[in-house]
Amino acid sequence: MNRKENMTFGILGAGLMLMALLIPTASDAKTVPSGPMPEATEAYIEQGRQIYIRRCSFCHGLLGDGGGPAADYLDPRPRDFTLGTYKFRTTASGELPTDNDLFRTVSRGLPSTAMQAFDNDVIKNGLSEEERWQVISYIKTFAIEFDDPDLDPLKTGKTVSLPASLPPFSAELVAKGKEVFEKAKCWSCHGKNGRGDGNKEFRKDDWGFPIRIRNVTHPWKIKGGSEVEEIFMRFTTGINGTPMPSFVKSLPEEDRWALANYIKSLQHDLTKHQVLKVLSVEGDVPADPADAAWANAQTMDIRLAGQVIAPPRWQNPSIEMATVQGIANDKDIAFKLTWDDPFKDIKHDAAKEFNAAEIQKVGLYSSYVAANDMIPRALDTFRDSIALQFPVKTPSGTQKPHFFRGESSNQVNLWVWNADLAEGGGEGAVEANARGWRQQPKPQKEAQRQLVSKANWDQGQWTLVIKRPLLTSDKNDVQFEAGKFIPVSLNAWDGSNGEHGLIMSLSTWNYVLIEAAMPISVYIFTALGFLITGGLLFWMARKSEAAPESESI
């Protein structure tokens, strides 16, 4: 791969990471065009071809076969237009999409994939409505099916419309949807709680590529749209090329609508704050994820993205969010982390680890890891793992170490938890220090370690508690003091997704705050202030009463 392509990968990867961290949405994209697609004349198609080469071919390929230079590095793989198989449509199962279906996808993109929105009202480098129609007219030339009038879903009546009147979202409708979810055995793939953990094996799409069952509790991962109407449409049309069937023959319309409302009710509502207020308690700090005390602790969702900062770069992460809580007393502090992972990976085969040394050579070839084949994305290969990261020195002002493993002059303290160590009966959490990504984190000596951890995996979700004294005598440890904002970030690895080493997901800095106890002097001075103010008001009132009344003019 040449230097220009490598630079393009860097821009693409950095863009994907930024999009994931900022949680972009194309919900404002213009999904309905102002009119039908103009006539596809030769000149019109030629204009679309030129746009396609500049904006689409790097992923979808010059031949439209989904084999562009970036294709091997993307999961899901870019669409092969030559087959005429499209996933997100308003047409019956197995049918071609309508022009408006293609316009909708090009305009708003597909969440949680490399397919960006192209509506120029949403992004600065987007396409006008006319340009979108032009590129669609060219894309349709790749599949001969679009030339057959007998396959036109508008002419054959194979389109699907939303019902004119449907009941609004309600607790009763959600309850009915849950019954449908269980009766239709949706849980056999998506899991009892919708976390994608129903199947204990990997599935493949019609193109032979492995796919992971969708976690429907994460709305940003639902590629066809996370609103009730869009979910209802997927149940009705199915998703061509995947194991997701159409339920139009097996479930009546009202059941599909109730099911869509139930899926909507499962979606996680992300927190918006970036400062975690640690709950202060009088008694012991809980060391068990199931302890009832955690119900009173504030939650903070931390978004993660693929590590694309340094080679080996990885843009197909599995763990995109973790929820953090904190509880402290005057001696200890504990953090609870909760994150979704469809498989419990408790084995680690070091012999299968990726040789990062070669890919890190500048200019040799792409420093990105391909979605398949370069690393084993399989069960029983690598362990699940997560790490809390803190600066060793409390930052002054805005100065912080880099969130990617710190710097040579500004090290970070890592609390790394490994599922295989915990499963083996030992302490799963290990303390380490890092001075930048170029060197491996240095584990602390066993005598220095003070972490205590306990974890549990259940129905596609890990919960973990890591506990440590607030203050230690080790200069390489983060020290927690009340009233100070301590930066915190996360690294995470899903073993069955092939993640290990620098092939991981990570977050930028958030903050932890143990609120300082109010000094007794504040209460005393406040009380004195009330007494003095009250006394002055009383004195002024008495003086006013004693003053002689002025004569009328």
C-alpha cells in the first residue's frame, strides 16, 4: 500500500474514532427527497460516475464489487453493488430497494459502520440532493436486476408501508412486545436482554463474512435506524443477506408493532456528564458488584472507540461503552464497571498474539489491522479485559498526560483486570505504569499491588469492582484526595473479537470527583451570618417604629 493510501487510512480511522466518541447522528439528514429521481440519461450517469470514483470507490471498489482498498479493513464490509442485494429497504424480503430507499441510505449513512452520511445539510463535505441522485443512478448500473421492469418493486407492488394508525408507545404495548419477543424466540439470537448473546457461535452473512448478532440495547449500533418505525420495518422486510428474516408471515402487524416498541424500551439512555461524583459512605466500601450500595451511586457512561492512534490500528472494536460508578469512605475507594460482551472469554493463547513489530515499521504497508484473517476473531483465543487509567501526578490546570498510555515525562497508572487470571482463582487486577504506547506497560511488583477485584459475567454483560486504598506510599500510584478532579479513561478488550495488546478500544479523559466534606467552620459562619443579618433587620425595624411621623404637605 502506498503512502497516499496509508494517509487516507489514517484520516479514515481518525474520523471513525472521532465519530464514535462524539456519538454523531444522522437523524436530521433529509431522508425523503423533494421529488423522484431525475431521468438517468447518459450524461446524468456520467456525473454520478465521477462522484462515485472520488467519494465511494475507495470502499466499494471501482467495479462496485465491494472490493475497494479499504474493504478488507472494515466490518461490516462495504456493499457489493453487483449482486443487487440490499439490507435496508421498504420492500418485501428478497426484493430490490426503491430509489427512495437508496436515497435514504446515502443521505444519512449507516450508524456504527464506515458508511457516512452524505447529506450536505448534515456534514460540510456532503453532497447536494442532485449529486446524491446522480451517484445513485450510477450505482444502479452495477446490477442488471435494476434494468428488469419485472423486478421493480414499485411496479410489482412489493413495497411495504407503515400502517396508517398504530397505538402509541405505552407500558401495556411494551409488555405485549416482550411476550412476542419470547414467543417468537428472538432471544435465541439476540439474548434474553437483547445484548446479542443468544448464539454461542459466530454466524456468517451471504457473502461468507462473519457477523455478530446485533446488541439492540445500544441504539447507535442499530444500522437501519433505532426509532420504533424503523425497527418495525426491519421486522417486516427482513435484512437481505443476513440471518435476520422477515416476520411478515409469522407475526401479524400488531405483534410486529408491539415487538418494535419492546426493542425500543430496551435501548440504553446514555448519560451526558463527564464528571463522576463518587458516593461517600460511612461504612465499608463494597467489593462485590451485587452489593446493594451500588444502587445509590451515580453512573457515568464512557464511550470508547477503536485504537487508531498508533500501529497496530484497529477500527472494528466490540466494546463501545462502559458504565462507571464509584464509592469511597475515608480509607478506600472502589469503582464498579459494567459493559456488554456477548461471550465470556476466559482463555488466552499468547502464541496467537499479533506480531505488532512488523506493522509498526513506517512506510512498509498499512498500519491498520484487517477485519478478518490478520487476527483470529474466534472463541477461546484471547481473554476479555478492561483497564482504568489515571495520571500518576494530579494535573495542574489543563495539563494532562496523553489519554493513550501517557508520555515519557508524564506517566499513567493502569489498573488492568484480566478475565483469565480471575477465572483461575487468583487476583484478576494488576497495577502497572506506562510512559507512552511505544513500550509495554510495566507491571508493579507484587509487594506494591493493593488492588482487590471481583467480577461476574451474566447474559452478555460483565460487572466488575476494583477496590484500593485512597492513598498509598507508592510514588507510581494515583492518589485520591477529596475535592480534586482526577482524570480517568478506559482501555477495553473483547477476546473473541481478536482484541489484545494495542488492538483494543479506548476512551479519552473523563473525571472522578470525591466531594470534599463541608468544613464545620462553613456552618458556623453561615449561622453567624444569619444571626447578624437578623439582628440588623430587627434593629432597623425598631428604629423605624421609634421615628416620629413626618407632617403631611
